[in-house]
Amino acid sequence: MKTRNFLLLLGLLFIVVTVDAQTDYMNQWPQFRGPFASGIVETDQIPDQWDVTTGENILWKNKIPGLGHSSPVIWGDRLFVTTAISGSGNNSLKVGLYGDIDEVGDRSEHEFRLYCFDKRNGNLLWEQLVHKGIPLTERHTKSSHANATPATDGRYVLAFFGSEGLYCYDIDGKLVWKKSFGRMNAGPYD
């Protein structure tokens, strides 16, 4: 009887911990398109309009150097975002509708960076120079070398920069590990 009660109590404890952990996960934005990559936010506290010029519904903004198409990710009060900064200053995009597949042709040294901001006020908590070097692949005129959205579990944050590697930092900005994959197939630019 005591074993049965103990197992029942243990099972209930497991359910409570699991539900609590999932609730915490659902309150974060840990990856591209949020929890479970659904693109759904479980709140009605998000503005459906804003104005950069007047500041309407904008809490803060920061200028981040370089180019990055990654989405920011959030865990707790920390917001993470990546960028790639060209040494030539060629941080432009070609917007519009066109059918060419031109490469930018920028063979300068780049800085690949990971930033951590306080989501409440925009203060920079830390930044890391993840990699510095000439990119192993070219980029399309509508693209950047920081396309992949970082991901976090609240303890670690991962940043992927294609041929420049995969990097894991702890939540306070200390490098845990890194992995180089070498030059990756970039389609027509190889």
C-alpha cells in the first residue's frame, strides 16, 4: 500500500513539474516563430499597430550594425539577435522584384556577432564576437550572412552562421562550445 501511494504521489509530482515547465516554455519566444514554431502568442497584450516615427507602441529601439535577417528570440527578460558586419561597409540589400541571382561580391573580412539585450529597456547586457573572417560563401543581394534565427532553452543560446559555424553560449555570454562544418553548399555561389 505504501509503495502504491508513493508511486501515485511521484506520478502527480511529475505531472505538476511537466505542466509547469511547459507553461514556462509557452511564455517564452525561444526559436523562430516562437514556442513549437507555431507563430502563435498566447496573449492579448501585443499591439496590432505601431509607428516608428512617433514611437507609438514602441518600448525601445537600438541600432544594430551590419545585416541580419534572423528573428530575435526571448527567454525571460533576455532578447538575443545576430548580425554579420562587413569590413567593407557594404551592408546593403537590393530590395524589390527581380529575377537575377547576383551575389554581392563582398570578399572583405566580416564580424559575426551575437547580442543579448534586456527586453524591458533595450540595454545591451552583452555581445560576443562569435567569428571574424572572410565568409566562406557569397551571399545573395537580398540576403545576409546572419539569416538563421538563434535558439535558446533559457540556459544556452545557439547561433548558426552557415559555413562560419555553430556556436553555443550560456545565457550570460560565455562560450560553451563551437562547431565548424567547413564550407557548406550555397547553391549557385559555389
